[in-house]
Amino acid sequence: MAETLMPIEVPLSSAGAPLPHIFADEGRLLVAYLVNIPEPSFDGTNPRSASPATGNQSVAILTAEPYLALQFGPPNDEAISGHRLYGLGLRPYAAFEVLDSSWIASFEKANRVHASHTPELFSTYRHFILTFHDSTLEFVAESFSTRLHEGAVLALLMESAGRPVPAHRVKPPGFFTRLLGRG
């Protein structure tokens, strides 16, 4: 099957300076970015300036746990037409799911050398793309959630990164646990 793009709903990032910040370890991906909040009185002159430490901002925190892989960097909004999925509808300042992802297929193919490999290990993973002003984020996860906060991007990300997973939360077995047959 050929890859296709499906737009998904997430809080829209600021078109000017979304300041995306990422925290990732082997099991959890957190992404914090400024949300687009239209200001009716803004006439296009003297735009406000924000830094990762600027408080009183509308910030989205995206959480994917577990996740399998991520890629963060080019292209930016001016070079998005060079992305391999542009012809399928990839656009700046938006979010998508890649159906029938060749990226996930490449992980499954590479893992075939493992003695305990089964294609089903990859069947629950999904490929997502968020396009920002100066960068593009792609990640593979089973799912993700987003929540809106008020504050500074960096402080909120650090707070979220330091927050332990609640003990009552039942987490499905991760990829490596399933691979080893312990899940």
C-alpha cells in the first residue's frame, strides 16, 4: 500500500515562533510549543517577542508514551515542498498521521534479524508529523495526548519531564518487553 496523509487535530502552533522543545528518553517523548492564539488587535507591525523562558504563554505539551522513534529538524516552512510527503498534502503549521508508513515498515524489516521477531510487534505503532515554522517533528508512537498550559515553554517542559508516571496508570508493555516475550 502507498503512504497517505491524514490531517489530525492538535493545538495549532504559533506561526511566528512556536519555540518547540523536546524531551525524550527511551520510553517517553514530550514536546512543548507555543500555541497560536490570534490577537484581533494585532495589525502586523511590532510583533511580540518571546523566548523559551517568557512566561504567561499558551503552551501545548504533547506526550507520547511509549514511543519508538523521532526525527526533529529540517525542513522548515519555506522548504517544506522538499519533504518526501509534500506531494501527499504535507503543509506547514499542521499535524498529520502517515498511514501505511514506510518508516514503520523499515523498522519492522530491520528487526527481522531478531530471533523473536514477529511483524505484529509493529502493528500498534503510528507515524505522526507536526510541522512548525523552523522545523518538522516526526515520531512513531502508539498514540499521544496534548494538554494546554499557561507559562513558559522551557519551565513547563522541565516540569513535565520531572513528573513521574502515576502509579495507578496501567501502561501497555513496551516494544522491547514484547520483543523479549515478557509482555
